[in-house]
Amino acid sequence: MQEPNYSQPIYSLLDMLGDIEDPRIDRKKLYPLEEILFLMVCAVMSGLQE
């Protein structure tokens, strides 16, 4: 069995989505953009149609 390589960073989906710039006005941000996008990805993966 091969040993895991811990020298390279491991990025989660939330980390990748967090790199996207949020164009919204700061005072109107109720939820972080990466969390909204994560929920959208989960919805599509679970088969959301509409």
C-alpha cells in the first residue's frame, strides 16, 4: 500500500469555491458565497430539476 503524500495541499470543494470573488455589496451578504455555491452544487448532484 502506498503512503499518502502530505507535502502537497489538499483543497476541498469549499476551499475552491471560496476562491471565487464575491461581487455582492458587503452589507447585503447574509451568507458566504462559497456556502451558497456549495448548496447549489449539492442540489445539482442530487438531481434537482427545477
